[in-house]
Amino acid sequence: DLTQVPFFAEIVRMMKDDGRDVMGVLEVLGGLFSYEGVGKRNVVFSAGSHGDKFYMVAGGCIKIHAKNCQGNSTTLNMLTKNEVFGEIAILQDTTRTATATAFEPSLLLTTTRAKFEQFLGKTPFFQEYMERAIVHYRTGNSLTLVKFFSELLDARARIEVGALMTFRDYASGAVVCTEGSEAHEIYVLLSGEVIISCNSKVLSVLGGGSVLGEMAVLTSSRRTCTIETTMPSQVLILGHENFKRFSEAVPLTLMDRFVQLAYSRRESDLASKHGPKNSPTIPSVDDVVKAFADTDPSNTPEMVNQTLAQRRQSISQAKQGRRNSTAARRGSVTAGGNGGAMAARAKRAPQRLNSTDEGHGNEEEKEEVADGLGLSTAEMKALEQHHRSSMRMQPTDSDSDTDPDEEGVEK
């Protein structure tokens, strides 16, 4: 069922918006695919090779990786069931920009460009939707590089949000926005580096993964700082005109994260000697959502309040579910003895523990790992101690069959 694949679900959404028939087209398209199995560590395709196939993951896990400017292999993505790759090759006669390798035995659904061109001969309008979906899919996938979004958005939500954003490249020394200017955009820095300044005084330097410009958009005020690049940088832009749809598409917890980010930056500005002293008051997340909802004349105050109540209830239920899960895990430690439970947890997340081991992780990172595993500080220390003990008993590198490229990769 192609409607269960986020990439094609986005095409379905666009076609329905245009009043196009959906099911008949997808049924024909589904018949173009055939199954292919690939063994662990086998290469599906290599960077620089000619591309003529489009892939969907039916089972297993595919690692997408490429060499960086230093010549080292860098993992770009880990793809699991219902995710697609190699999509550009279906429309363009081009070479691959990255290598795809099976991280574990995997089952793929594939089709060729030749088959797809025959399909387009019967449904020529579909190419436009395919091209738009590729843009949305690539934009949405870029959000996996930004922790601010990736922690709270699943694959389908990332594509929906990606459809609201656009890429923009800045040269070194380019001005992204200026102090005192009107605010119409929120910036997501994917790569590069920027300087934040006020009255020609540098306040901070931020790198890839940073979210910028949210304060002025949330408060409908003018910019309080200037943002300028120090190197070539790639930025995702969320325009003010799309922020209403964005606030409806994402969890309320993500909207609250925007508000908390703006609030913390305002406090930092007021405390800084050179920071702006005219920083606006940050509204609550409810007021932000209401403000954007009120721009839709079809929304009555009762409808807005009802929607907010429903979203808050779903968040409360999700939080309670996490508390119950955490309590159950901690209870199992008490009932069954720390040793066995600690060993199980160490096995579940060895790479996260390794990242905090032997001085490689700071206390903030350790707290993050502890929170992700549902552990108290004391339990985390006990788990680290048990993990170090276990590591000393493991075979040496020469006895291990671990693929060096797989180190540090969380599937």
C-alpha cells in the first residue's frame, strides 16, 4: 500500500488538493515495483555510479553514506521500512551522490527509470507531483540533522513540515537579517556558521543545527539583532505566511519549544552587557497558536479553544504514558536486582553509553542519555559502571567482526 509510504503519502495529499484521482494511479504505480534482497554490508549502489533505479525499504535497514572533504566516510542517513532513496534517478539521467549499503539483511522494492517513463506516458501529470514530492522529501529529511525538530517529528510530519520550508544558500559574509528590520522568516541553519550581533557587538557564534529568528516572528516585532554568515551556509526558511500551517502540523510540544527558546534568548539578551534591551515580551504557547489561528476567518474562538484543549490532552496522555513506562522500568530494577536489568539496558544502548565514556561526554550529554533511557542520576552511574566492566570483558578488535563504518551509528 503506497499510501503508507510517507513519500507517496505527500503525493496523495497534493493530488487530492488538486482534485485528482488517487487510487487508480497508485495501483498502476505499485505494479511497477519488484522485490530485491540484499545481504548485510552489501552495496546497493556507489557514489559516482550511474543511477537508473528507485528504491523503497520493505524491511531491514539501509545506510546512506558519503566521503567528506577530508576523505572520511560520513553517515548521512539510516533508512528503515517505508522510507525511499535513489528518487532523483527516476526522473533524471544522473550519477549517484552517495553510497547505499545494507546495514543488516534487507528487502527492497525497486523500479527502473524505463518502467517509470512508460508509466508517465499514460499519466504525464504525475511527474510534476513527483518532482514536488522529491523537494518536500529532501527538505523534510534535512530536519533529521536538526535536533530541535528531529526529536519530536516522525517521517510523515517531517515531509509535511518540509513542504512549508525552502532552501537558501548564503555566501561567506552575507547578511541574513539586520537589526531593526521587519521579521517575516524563521531560519534553520543546516550547515555553516553565523555571527549574532547587536549595535556592532558580537553576542554569539552559532553553527549547524541552530534555529534563528524565532523571537521576532512569535511576537510580530522587529529584529533585535543582525545575523551574518562567516562561511558558506545553507539555511532552511520558514516564512511567516506558512507559520499558521506549521503550527497546525507539528505537536504542541514543538511549538512550546519555540516559545522556550525565544524566552531563554530574551533572558540572555537582557542579562548581556551588549544585548538588546528592547527585547519583546514572549507570549505563551497558547497565545501563539491562537494568534495564528485567528488569522483564519473560518475559525471561531470556541473552535480555537477546543483544538487547543484536544492537543493539550493528547500531550498530557503522551507524557503520562512515558512516566508509566519509566516507572515500570525502574520497578523492574528494584524487583529483579540491578545486575540483570543494568546488563539489559547496557545492551540496548551501548553506543549512547560509549559516547559518555572515558571523558568523551560532558555532564549535560550524560543527563540527556539518562533521560532517554528513563534513568535517575544514580541509576545512570550504576549503568555506566556496569557497562565499563562489561566492555573490559569483551573481545579485542582483532576478535570482533564489527564493521568500522558502523561505529557510532544508531539504527
